[in-house]
Amino acid sequence: MNFNKLSLEEKFGQMFVIGLDIYDINDEIIELIQKYKIGGVVLYKKNYTSIETMIEVVNKLKKINENNKIPLFISIDQENGRVNRLPKDILRISSALKQAKTKNMKVINAVNELTTYLLASTGVNMNFAPDLDIVRGDKNKAIGNRSYGSNVEDVIKYGLPFMKEMQKNNIISVVKHFPGHGATNKDSHFVIPKIKDIETLENEDVKVFENAIKEGADAIMVGHLILKGYGLKPATINKKIIDDYMKKKYKFKGLLVTDDLRMNTLRYIYGLKRSIQKSIEAGHNVLMIKYKKGDAKNLYKKLLKMVKFCEIDPELINESAKKIVAIKKKYKLTNEPISSKLNIELINNKIKKINDVIDKELGVSL
């Protein structure tokens, strides 16, 4: 995994993490991995029907990538609660908010350990969690019970241990959604929310991410969020927001990861190619893009041409690839197959006990 031996094409490919929102790994996905040497994939529930088939899918991806110099990010969105990407033979674990409401660190740690065990055992090496947004009231449907609380202290206290547990077990935690999706009631899947109360954002929402950085966060996902005073460009493609916070204020050296660049409103307003270009120019290192048949290769080729003609600064590609290779080394990613045999009944019994304890302590369902 020698950065200096990578070609420009390989470095650029490493920036792409493709969401496999499909039922089968088709020839185009295989080509993206083998020929274009993408950095990784995002798994979805439709990729598998059980823990056993999930491991088979991960091993198939590793096999496809076996002749490449750099292992893949095998990533997932496993927050627990309603954001659950584990297969259906595993019981759903209680949401972050339900966990935090118990104020019982023993229970929260048990959830973190079990979730991390499941991810590591199935070959997942990157998780887009925990959600470090602060939830505010019932109107905040986009975040809701995905959050660990309605104040800075609770989100830090109950959210950061999940990040640390994953790091301890060689899973890259991508904390999200900077600068704070809880500061708006709108859902960035459908519109681009605008955060108007910058004073509250500064005093509360961004404080959580500042603490995560101080505690060793390796990767941060940036949300499609507009900030008052920073023009109409959302943070994803807004260099000034990234510079002011991540570079100047926090001196963050880790990976900056985009939220899905195929989300409706962002794509409709700016176009996918331009969104990717502007995300790179803003300072992002990892570009998350949900797969759509036929356009991934064309996008890569068009954007690579822009890099070669210096319409996108090649040094930005170098910087991103260097960070990506470094974190893959740090977390000891490999193409070695997974050989786990999990006791599903035992795992589900543990989940049921944890969920029962949470429900008993709360007395109500959230």
C-alpha cells in the first residue's frame, strides 16, 4: 500500500465510495473496482438476506479487489434504531435516543460492543456513525431518535463512546452530520436546509464535533446544509465553511466525507458532475455517491479529464489519496476474506435482553 507508487488515476479512484443500492454486484461494479480502483463501497440491506450472505457479499468484493494495491472501504450506515443496515435475521437494536434516555452507560456500552462485534465479524471496516446531531423537538423528523440527545453534554457523553469502541476494533467511525443537522427541521434528502441561528449552532451543535475531533475522530461527514452568512452553497460544496471550521478553527487532519451526492435537491440544483467537482474543491476527501447504472464510469472519466487539464487542482487529489491510504494503513484494511461463523440465536438473545432493559428503564417506547 505505497502511496508514491500510485498513478493519478488510482489516486482519483480512491476518492470514490459507491453506494451499492442494488441486488447484485454487476459487471459495472466489478469494472469500477478492478479497472477504476474505487476507494470503497457502501452496503445496503438489499445486498444480502442474512448474516451469512452478507459475509459472502463482503468476501466477493474483497475477491474482486484482490489484485489491487489498496483494500476497499467496506462501509455501512449502522446507527441502530431506524437507520439499520444489518440483515433481517438480526434483531433491530434500540435507537440512540432510547439508549441515551436510560442514562445507563453499562447498557450503552453493551450496545456499542455488540454492534461493533457484528460489523467487524461481517467484514465492515467503516461505519457512518454515530450521529452526533443535537435533536430539537418533535418537528426534527430528519434526525429524531437518531440523536443521542437534545443538548451538547448528552450527545458527547452518550455518542462518543460508540466512535471509540469502533476505533478500538479497527472500524473507521465517520461521525455526522457537520455542522449539525439538528439545527434545522428540514430533511436534506429532499431539500437543502438553511441554518439561520448561527449563535446556537456555534454554542451547541459544532461543539459536539469539536469534542469529537479532540477525542480523536478520524473522519467527519459533512451535511448538505446552508449556513446563514456563508451564501447559498451548502457546506458540501462550500469551501469557506470547510476552511473556517475544519482547517482554521479545528485544525482537523482526518478525512472529510460527503453525504450522498446523489441526494435529490443537491443534484437537481447543481448537477452531479458539478457537485462532485465543487465537493473536491471545498476540501472533501471521500465522495459518497449512490450507484446508478451507466453513469459512474462516465462521471469518473469526465472528472479525471478535468483533473488532467487542471480544471480541478491535481494537488487536491494527491492530498486526499494520501489521507485515504494513511487511514487504510492505520486501520489495517486488507483483502483477506472473512471466515466468521456467528451464533445468530445467541446474538439475538443478547439484543433482546438489551432492548428489554432499555424499555424497562424508560417505561415507555420512544
